[in-house]
Amino acid sequence: MRKELVSFIRLPDFALWKKIGDNRIPLSFDLEVTARCNNNCRHCYINLPPGNKRALRDELTLDEISKIADQAVSLGTLWCVITGGEPLLRKDFIELYRLLRSKGLLVSVFTNACLITDKHLDLFKKYPPRDIEITVYGITRKTYEKVTGTPGSYARFQRGIALLLEGGIKVNLKAMALRSNAHELPAIADYCRKRTRDFFRFDPFLNLRFDGNEERNEKIRAERLSPEEITAIERADPERSAAVKKRCGTLEISTPLRRSDNRLFQCSAGDNSFAVSYNGLFHPCSSLRHRDCLFDLRSGSLSEAWFDFTPRALSRKTTSREYIEKCRICPLMNLCQWCPAHAYLECGRMDEWCEYFCRTAHARASAFGPVSA
Amino acid sequence: MTKSIGTDMVFARSNDVVAREIDGMLIIVPLTAGVGDMEDDLFSMNETGTAIWNMIDGKKTIKEIISGLKEEFIAGQGEITKDVTGIVEELLKRRMIVEAASS
């Protein structure tokens, strides 16, 4: 008999991550528990007002979430990311969180921290989350509330984050790089790095709205930094700069592509994760919102969605010459935001070239090269 | 302090953990604080450990577990006893099992 009967596994070293390539197990999923939010951020791709009747009506019930989680667990899912909207807006959040944990899922929570109370603190102390990720929109009231569009939100954020940190709950802090807070980004980074558990990261890439709301999309476009501004803030941040440079090292496409290979999805969507939106729709990846890539979990099972629907949806091919000649063979692909999901949000087609993505990728390659584009 | 494990003792799986089988591997997920050292700690067991875990059901005594293992594994009584008491001590320490009763 071997001596080492019980062993620890740290999640990043989990042996199953290595095996999943062969077995296609859905090890993790994003669970969007609401599209509603207490804030009204200018750049947000999903937020609806807290009392939005349609969003409330369509939200998955606790019972529906329980059934989906049971199916996920039976397929091998180990990790669930609770996201929104703002998850804490749900009156049954505590019950929902405990329910998912009790099924043997590791749970992460993405929140703005504004609604944290002592009850949440007690919950997280007793049933620790895998992590809590909080987005920091600014570190002054003026900037924070310019982004959130919600008076009083900065004080609520400060109170929430203090409750967590003083209560011994470790959090990971991140930021969005926006037109409205770019001037404060170095100070935001400094604030986050002093308080975060594992990492700080910022994201300058803003998705357009999942609901296609053009009025809101205009606001998102207005918050986007130019490609040159993005590369400037990336270069100014040593950690980020090193990460992008590393990507530049593997820019060339090493394996020659077959001319006949016109598959649209060359990414890892549907390999070992999926997403469920607030209204019960299954997505092979959280950004993928094209109607042909959605499966209604209120009408069918997760098993059908995972084993039958996903391979079929992702086997989609394209005849778009623009995509085939510009994007598919582009050596800057891993510096680019382009993917079928983002292209759909940006242009309404999954196989369309997107000027903003392309300009940004080339600006990044020029700034961080050398690259043969 | 390590609890002395008697062969008449009975143990049950604790409510502080959830046992999962993923791709044929037994994974024990801590539910409450303090079972693992970090928030993303998981536990797995080798074949023998899994067999012992599966027999810890709130009914079988340690003696019965040892006897069951003797039928399943080619190993001496002493070695099996040592493995069973060793794992039970470890699981107790980590609050993964609780003492159910003594027969």
C-alpha cells in the first residue's frame, strides 16, 4: 500500500486540468445571476436598472439555478464564477451562494462591493469563496461616480471593501481603463496592488452591449481609449508590459494553416468551460451572444447543451474572404481582441473584420515588437 | 493532539466537506473555513485512500473497514491497520470525518 493516502491539490496544479483536453469536461462555468446593477457604469456591456421588470421576470430562480448546478456537478464541474450585473442585488444571494458551495463547487464572486453587509462577511468567513474579485473604478469620489453614474456609490464601495478587508476576507482587485478614469489609473493601480490578494490587472478592452442597445454602445465607444493610449498605459505598467512582450514572443503562427480550413472558432470556447446568462441561456463562452450559439436551459438539459449543441454550434464555417484573408492568417492574433464573439458584438457578424481591434493589435505590435506582421 | 483510534470506533463523513468524483478521481472539496489551508485547496486520495473513504459511512467500525480492505488488497493485517488508522487520524485532524459512535 502506498504511504501517501491523502494529498493536497492546489487548484492551479489540479491534475484534471491536464487531462481535460482528452475528455472535454466542463470544469468551470460563469453564472450570470442577474443583469441588474446598483450602479450605472458608462462602459458596462450588460447593466440594467435594479428594478428593471423584464430582467427581474426573466432571471433564473433559485430552484432553476440549483437544477443547472446539479447537472454541472454531474458533468464534473468544479468551479463556478457568480457574476452579473451585480450578484449581491439578488435578495436570495446568500442562499444562492450557500447552495452552490453545498454542491461541492468552488465559488468565485465578481462584485462592485457596494452592497456588502455584515451578513455577507459572516457568509464568506464561514464558507470561504475561492476568491472575490472587485473592480475599482476610481479612488476619488469624482472619478468613481463619473464612471458609475451613481451618487453615493463611492462611499458605499469604500464601506464594502473596508468591511471585507478588516473582516479578514481577501479580495482580488482589478480595474477598467476608461476615458473617464485614465488620468487616475496609476493611482488606482497603486491602491489595488497594496490591497489585492493575488494580482492586480486592468482591462482597456470594452465590449459592446450584449443587448445591442445603441445608445449605450455610443457611451461605451466614448469610454474607449485610442490604440495609442492603450499601448501607452500598457508600456507605463511594468507588469502589463512584460506580459504583452511575452505574447509578442509567440506571435508568429508556427503551424501552416490549411487553405481549406475555414472553421470560424479556432479558440478554446466550449473546451472546458461555459456560461449561463441570467435568463437561462447557455453560452459556450460568456461573450458569445449570437442566437445560433445559445441554448435555452429552460427547454433542454445542460448535457444536451454541452455534448450535442456546443460541438455543432462551434463547427460553424465561414466563407467571408475578408476574415479568411485578414484575420485568420494574421500573426498578431494573440494581441488582438478579435474573436467571433467580439466581432458579433462589434459588427453584428461573427466573421467580420473589426477596424478598432485591428488598429489596436497593430499599435500593440509596433509598441512591443519586434514582430513580422 | 492526535486522537487514539480504536478498532471499535465508527466514523462518518463530515458536513464540512463535499466529496466529488470527477473523471474517476475522488476530490474532496472543503465547504467551511479551516479544512484546507487556502481557499482553493482540494484533496484527493490514492486508490487505497479512496477505498477507505468509501467505507467510512457512519456504520462500519474500523475493524470492519480493515477486514473489508483485506479482501480487496494484497497486504498484511499490520500494514492495512496502519494505513487505516493513519488516514482516519489525518481526516479527523482536517475535520473531514467525525466520530459517529463506538459499537
